[in-house]
Amino acid sequence: MKQEYKSGFVGLIGRPNVGKSTLMNRLIGQKIAITSKKPQTTRNRIQTVYTDERGQIIFLDTPGIHQAKNKLGEYMVKVANRTLSEVDVILWLVEPSTFIGAGEKEIARQLSMVKAPVILVINKVDTVQKEQVLRFVDAYRGLLQFAEIVPVSALKGLNTDTLLDILYRYLPQGPQYYDEDTVTDQPMRQIVAEMIREKALRCLDDEIPHGIAVVIDRMNERKGGGIMDIEATIVCERESHKGIVIGKGGQMLKKIGSAARHDAEEMLEMQVNLKLWVKVRKEWRDNDLYLKNYGYNPKEK
């Protein structure tokens, strides 16, 4: 008997920095979403596709749900909330803890109004003792009617195959939405911009990264192929930040560029010639025009 083909959309939801992008990259098997230890890394809804003989899962990685402090923050929360009403299954990622804070309780409240089955994923279980995991499961169990509770380590790949099996159990029968070699609907320019932003997030001090955006000014493959020329601008909010992004003698910018180039070459499978500039755009996170220009258009969401 032929196995029925399942397909559908799965939303990843959770507070900032719980490992949503790391989990999605792990499930897909390659890096699409950027990751860092700083919150609010993911700003747009990133769509990736996992296909095997059982069916096709389209993952929507959302920005972390948090208290918005500016228009960019409002945009991010709106994107995350809209995803909840559009998916077949929701994966709610949490940290391994018995303490359930106000942020988690607010997410639980929002999820209680959603029709889709909610699977609770307790991530980062590699950081705790095995016997503690059951206590964390019990702590969350009373919060919401979960379809399943699955402990995983996105970083180490622990239990992620089990999670895929469970997802197929809850997905409806459906068509293959994308070719089997499709991994994301993100334009290549956007992925490269995000790679540069990720390296900046990792290299810079805590207070600066939230205030940066990356714009690809030019991305062309040279005639004859084999080399991609990329020119990009890192946008920050203050002159003092510009100095820090560039660094003494241009060292910081060089460091960011070198790390980003390495990732871009791996993804594009060709040599990359990357040039970076830094510009100041004061208060861009509260400016509708700048937000739109940098790929965060509140009207579209």
C-alpha cells in the first residue's frame, strides 16, 4: 500500500534566543536562518522547505515574541502573531526550566486561541541533567493542551528525527508545494545580507547589533563564472556606532567581512569578492521609509 503524501506549514514560535533558527537549520540540514546568542536575531519570517519520501514540511521561522520598543519591534511581533493563524502545526520552543515567566504565559495565552495543534519543544536539553527533563515537562504540562511535548537539543541534533516523525503525524495529506531541491523561498541577496548581519551580531558589543541593518547594493556573477562580486552596506544608528563597526584601522569591518565571505562562498559554491561599507541612518528602526528600504515593510504584514 502506497504511503499517503503529507504536506503543510509548521510555525516556529517562542521567546527571543530559545534556538528557533538553530532548530530550523538542523531540521533542514543546512544553514538558512542566522543564529547568535543575542535576542531578536531573526527579524523577518523565514520560510524553509524540508522534503523526503513521506512528504514536505514548510517551516516558518518567526521573530521572537517580545515587548516591542520601536516600529521594528512592532513589525517583528506582528509577523510572529500572523504566522500563528496561517499554519497547520505550531512548534513552541522553550528553554529547559521549571520557571515559567510572564513572556511564556503570554505566548500560552495567544496559543490557547489557535486552532492548530501545538507541539511543545523543550530545547537545549544537552545543557541539563537527564533526570531533570521530566520536571520541566511537568512544569509546562498544566499551561496548555499540548498535542505532544518533545525534549530536543537543536545544537547537538538530539531527538530531532523524532520531532520530524511527530510532525508528519499531525500534517494533513497534501501536494508537494516546492521542487524537492528547494530549501528556501528567501532571495539569495537576502540570505547573504543576513549572513553579514549574523557576523556583525557575533563580533560586536551587545548594545550595537539591534541597531544595525545590512543592505546588498550589488551582487553580480562575473562573466565566465566562478566569482561573485558583492557590495553591501552595514547601516547603524549613530556615528559612534559607525566607528565601532569599522574598528581600529578597519579591523572589525575586516573581521566581519572575512567571516561572512566564508559562509557566502560555502553557500554559493564559488569564490566571493565582498566589499563592505558603513553608513549612519539615525533612528532608522522608527522610520517607515527606512524600514521598508531595509526589507521590513509593515504594510505587507
